[in-house]
Amino acid sequence: MSTTESVDLAEAQAPLLVTEVPGPEARARIERDRKVTSPSLPRAYELVPARGAGSVIEDVDGNRFLDVNAGIAVTSTGHAHPKVVEAIRIQAERLLHYSASDFYLPIYSDVCEELDRIAPFSEGARSFLTNSGTEAVEGAIKLARYATGRQYVVAMIGSFHGRSYGSVSLTASKAKYHAGFGPLLPGVVHTHFGDFEHLEQVVFARLIPPDEVAAIVVEPVLGEGGYVFPPEGWFAYLRELCDRHGIVLVADEVQSGMGRTGKMWAIEHEGVEPDVLLAGKGIASGMPLSAIVARERLMTWDVGAHGSTFGGNPVACAAALATLELIEGGLLDNARDVGELLVKGLRDIQARRPEIVDVRGRGLMIGIEFADGQTMHAVEQAAFRRGLLVLGAGDSVIRMSPPLLFRPDQAETALQVFDDAVADAVGG
């Protein structure tokens, strides 16, 4: 897709459905897919995308959808942003790959310098680049255990940190993520997100002593757990607790970071500093990249203690540098402004729709909670059939996490289609 085609699609009317959904080409592709792909893939609905630009996705039948999930909060600068595409093209022509784990890639340290600059620490930071959010979580577990010499890690009920063994052991948003995979990583204990008593009165008093805890790993906003925001003062409480007991506070910002909440990092809303921050998803606009960003005094593990063949691939790094420039160049402000418009509009819908029990959000990280999961799933499917791409989270929440360049007119369209989808799902 040329730059002109990308701009044209980004500005095109969406939703615009020219066939039934899914159409004939999509159904044929889905049938082929089902014969050869892993049945573990949890497809939300029968979308078969062919190309995308901005906040618009076009499927293999030519149907255009308004994308309000950004590929699960990944395409932060929109689909195929011309500046990101150009950065990728230039870097690909120079060097597709060389392992930064064993050699010195200039663009790898360029990205780490930028992460040091924007890290939510009052001191210097060091970074390790890898490929995915789950790999960043795995590395953070290793780093915290290495740095403290302790064994236990505390995570939150309702959290999602990934699907590889260490990260899925921390994950506690759905029991199905653990089913059939035990025993999981030893030394992981869970407490309640936003609770001021359970951690000390139960976990530390009855299960594990705090001086044997390496880290508390927490999402500043529960993502897959339902876009749940912490109560005021809770992160300050965690920070004081970690300081008191020498525990590493790890903020998993894989979904909430890179401008999604209207600040670069969601934890900045809480007024505290973590010791380790994990970035991913939106960091490179869809290229595979993630990062472990730690206080300089903490990231002191020995040579060879951790590595990655593909982590910090130069093409992904080029995309990340372009992404950060775009976020700081106006998308951060847009996320805040358009997010306010969406939340207001959704609360107006809530006032007319008793099936919606809560609307909550910061920036373009917005959750719409329904009375039950059945209604939520019905709304998700009804929105898809009308050309609006939203995605469920938690037990009964629709999340809206569009690209950070989502326009006010697109927000108004999304609100109207969503309102219609709710009416379709509940029968009135």
C-alpha cells in the first residue's frame, strides 16, 4: 500500500459494509485457517483484515471497519502511519537484523536513551529490549530475583501479564489461562488489586514474610482484567510498603503505557515512581518490541544473565523511535482530548441504557461495564456486524482502546454505532 493509498484509506468513510459480515472471501479464508492453525487461538469474531490505515481496517471483501481496539492497544499511531512506515523502510534497506545481545547496534542504544529520558524515575534508567510483553515480564521476574536474592513474587487477582510460564503464573484474570498447565512457577502469591488490607494482613502475616518477597508486579490499570483503575492512594501505599521491606515495585505498562491514558505512563497519574517499568504493545506501532526499563542502580545483573536473539531488532527499533516522536508530537494530547469526548458520550449512552453499569476511562483506555457477560459478548458481536471493532475484557466489560490519532468525528461515529449495537444486542 503506497503512502497515498494509506492516507486515502485513513480518511475514508468507516464503517462501510459492502457485503454481509463476514463476506464470502472472509469465510473462505476462515475455513482455510481452521484447517492449519492452532485451535488455542482465541479469535474474538470473524474479522479477516487485509489492510489498514489510521483508525480504519479494510477486510478481504472490501468492508471497512472503524477500529476502536487498535489491534489490542498495539497500533498506537494508527495503522500504517506514513512516518512509521518510512522509518521501517529506511532501516530495512540498511540492516534487517543483527543480534543486539552479542553486538553493539547503534539504534538499540538510541531507543534505550529515549526510554531513559521518558522513564518515570527521578534517577537514571537502563533498559533491556525484547520482543513481546510476556518476555518483558519474564525478564522482570529474573531481574527482581537476581537483584534482591529473594524468591517470592506478588501479583494481583484480575491481572494479565502474558502466557509464557512465568508471566502466566502471575496472570490471574481467568482460570482458563492456567488450566492444564500446572505446576506453574513456584513462589508466586496473589493479592487483591486496590485492597489496602489483604496484602499485609493475609499475605505477609500468614503466607510469606515480606523480607523474602523480591517484587510486587502490578498493572497501573488492569487491562485484560476489565480496565479497572486503582483507588486513590493505593499506589502510594504500595510504594511505601515496598520501600519499607526492600521490595521491587514493577509496573506492567505493556497495555497502559506509551500515551494510552493521556500521560506517557499510566503510573504518572498515581504520583509515585516504580522501580521497574515494562513497556510493549504500542511502543513500536505494531512491530514486535518491548522493554524492561529499570532504575540504574537496580539493573546490575552480570554479563550473560539475560539476553535475546531478536530483542531490539533494528527495524522494530526504528519503528519505536518514529512512534515516540509522533506520540510526543501531538498524539498524547489527542488521546486525552478525544478520550474525554468518548467518555462523556458513553456516559450519555449509559444514562439511557440500564444494561451499562459503569463507564470508566483515562485518555483512550476506556471500559464500559455491562450487567453480565452475555450482554457484553452480544454487544461486541453486534458492533462487529455494524462495522465497529471493539473487544471484551474481564467478565463483562467492553474496552475501547483506539489508535491515539482517533479523530473527534470518528469518536462521534463510534458512539452512534455503539449505541445502535447496544440496542441491537438487548432488543430495544
